[in-house]
Amino acid sequence: MIDQDTTIFRDRTILVTGGTGSIGGEVVRRILDLGPRALRVLSRDDSKQFELAQELRGRPELRMLIGDVRSR
């Protein structure tokens, strides 16, 4: 999935929209392994955000954001 040039994620700030869904959650997990400076996860579902944050706790580069890309 993310196997091409993985150095493009290192020391960058990354935003994953829909990051608590089944695909988005896996993208988040894989990007965390690639050394981003900051990883922001945007999603509408606060309970799924809580679950993912608990699973990945202790990762200072991770921040969960409640929102919807359709909202101004």
C-alpha cells in the first residue's frame, strides 16, 4: 500500500481524513511507522477516535481532530 518512496513521510506533517475508518485506521498505523513529525487524524466519529487514540497512545506526534471535510 505505502511502499513506494516512504521517505516522503519522514519529518512531515500529515493529515489523514476519515482516519478512524477501517482503511483510514490502517493508513494511520502505517504512516506512524514511517516517522512523520506530526500526524493529524480528522474524523466525525468521536468514539472511534477514542478507540484509535487508546490503541496508539504514547505517540506524541499523533493528534485526533473532530470534524467533517464537508463543513466550512
